[in-house]
Amino acid sequence: MNGIHDLGGMHGFGPVEREDNEPIYHATWEGRMLALYPTTAVLGFYTIDEFRHEIECMGATNYLETSYYEHWLHALESLAIRKGIVTEEELYAGHTATGTTKAQPGLNAADVPKIIANGASARVTTDVKPKFKEGDMVVVKNINPSGHTRLPRYVRDKLGCIDRDHGVFAFPDTNAHGAGEKPQHCYSVYFSAQELWGSTVSRNDSVYVDMWDDYLVPA
Amino acid sequence: MGGEHEHEHDHHNRPLSDPELRVKALEQVLTEKGLIDPAALDEIVDTYETKVGPHNGSKVVAKAWIDREYKQRLLQDGTTAIAELGFSGIQGEDMVVVENTEKVHNVLVCTLCSCYPWPTLGLPPTWYKAAPYRSRVVSEPRAVLKEFGLVLSEDAEVRVWDSTAELRYMVLPERPAGTENMSETELAELVTRDSMIGVAKVVSPK
């Protein structure tokens, strides 16, 4: 989606603003919101790709005018309602209408350290042949899907070089829309800064972007 | 969604903000349904506030500075080498470490959202997740680094890594001069979070 989240290369946002001694959470609710992610992710009613896409669909002004964890809140509310986990009425009331629907929570306090330590890799063990190898010159496809993609606008149609093959991973463009993992190779692709931004930038600089087979064609 | 409660008769309480109310409602409803355990939330909140943070990554860096073979392993297979020190998991399952040298300066970003290596660096600072950094560091890294107080020579090569997939990156900063006699623990204390993102270098000890 060519949404506002696809910020690479944009102008107009001003200087980077840093907060001295920034706290991990600016308010209690931010910590609760952070924790709601792994505790609901284990329930399996959404993928991380769906979660990101939900944020992308917030609307440009809404996205820019709300804080980071408000983006997460928007995504989780929307997914939980759409997938029938909660209703809008229940959230308004702050109480469930239907009572307990599960005997055991998805994640108990005792399981937290293990879940955090194990994580949830997107690597897939399926044996899939790579389309490219290190050193291959590639051109990035000019795709403009209205759905989720991890292909930023600033690299489309650009000429790059395969720097390394990371292996086989789930593909977000399908995984965000219930169309499966479509496992394929993911590469780090080198682009010269001048290729991306024109001849006035340094000849020495570069940008490396992670891309899947489906984003690339041979040069 | 919902409204602010107005405690007009009690001026000691400020009204709950919209996100606070919504998060409370979401947590309450999911808890009542038996889907989540608030104690699990407490544990996660605490973990990322007090346990997981850049002190983890600084240990990785210090070991790489001291142990040549570890450094090789780290650059070859970041995931396994970092896990040797006990750091792995959520938002760091698949790690790539990139080395800063006199000639090459690496800096990390996630232009599309906020991807960041949690097990080694903890949760990202707000500036990393916000529009100014995400938009500018890919197209004008040297100007952004200058705002951080880091000026690189024209000869240096700046490499910006955009974490668009599930690989998580970490910078192995250069070991500064004047640290030859320091222990691994002392070295780890020099390493800053910003140096492992690539917006700063590690400063020589006074």
C-alpha cells in the first residue's frame, strides 16, 4: 500500500527530536499496550503482517497525529472486532457480554520468559529454490499493491545488487491477507545512494533493503 | 471511541485519556473472556522496562572486541553468536550484525514501521520510530548523523540498512582508542545504545 507509513525519502518532517533520558513507557497504558501484543499474538487470530497492515490503513492524518502505541491500539482493536474476538459494544462497556470463552489464557505469567526467549521467527524450513544469488544484479519491480507490502516506494524500478541471501521466509504481501506464507528467499539488496536519490548525493553511500524473490527481476 | 470521564467534583483526579480508557477496556474484556492473563502482561511490562535493554547488546560488542573468533562468528551468523550469550527471541529471532570500521559506517532504520532488535537493544526510542528519522536517514544519512553530533569524512562509506523484513540488524561499533587494557566488563560499559544503531560512535574513555 502506498500509504503514509512508507516514509523513506520524504521531506518536511523536520529535525530528529530526541528526549533526554526517555522512559521506556511514557504512561502506564503504553506498557499495557506493548504487553497486549505478545499476549494476543499467541491466540493466533492475526499475523504480524496483518497487524502492520491494520496500522497502514489508519488513514494518513490519523497516523501522523497519533502516537506510536496508539497505532498499536488501533490495530488490535480493529483486528479483535473484525475477527469476532470482542464486539464494539463490549469495548464501549468495558465488560464482556458473553462471559468467559476460554478456560486458559493464551499466555500465563509463568510462560512469559520462555515465549520472549523463543520468539516467533518468520523463517520457514520449506526447501525453496532461490531465484538469485550473491552478486546478481536485479531490478525492483514497480508494483503498487493496495494491500500490504514491504516494498518501499523509494526502491521501485531501481537497479540493485544481491548482497546476501538470508534464506527462506514467509512473504508478508500474502500473509497479511490470509493468502498464506508463500515461503521464498529473502535477500539483502544493495542500492547505491546515487541510484536512489540522484547525482548530488555521495558516491560512497548506499542503502541495503531486505527484499523477497517476488519483488525482484533479473537486471 | 468512548469518552473521557469527567471528574468535575474531584479536581485531584485528571480525566483518563482516550488511549488509557481504550487500553483498559481492551484488557478488561479480553481478561473477562479468559483470553489473556493480566499477570502475564505485568511480566512483559516489567521485562522490557528492567531486564531487556542495550546492556545486552553491549556485552555482545565487548566480547567481539576482545575475542577475534567470536567476532568472526558474530559477523557470519549473528543469530547463533548472539544466542551464545543468552540473548534471543521476540524481535531478534534472525539477527544480522554489521561492522563499523574506519572506512565503513553502518546505520539502521525501519522506514516502514519500527523494526528493531529487542533482545540486544531493548525497545526502540521514540525518535527511531518517528517520521523525521524514518524519512530522512535513508536519503540524507550524513545530515541526520550530523544532528546526532557525528560528522563522517567524505571518504567514508555510509551504509543504511532498512529493516523491511524480519531480519533484525545490529551495528558492531568500532572499538575506540585507549581501551587496550580494559576488561570485557569495562568495555561493555563504554558501549552505548546509539552506537549499536549507528547514530554515534563509542567514545574513548577519559
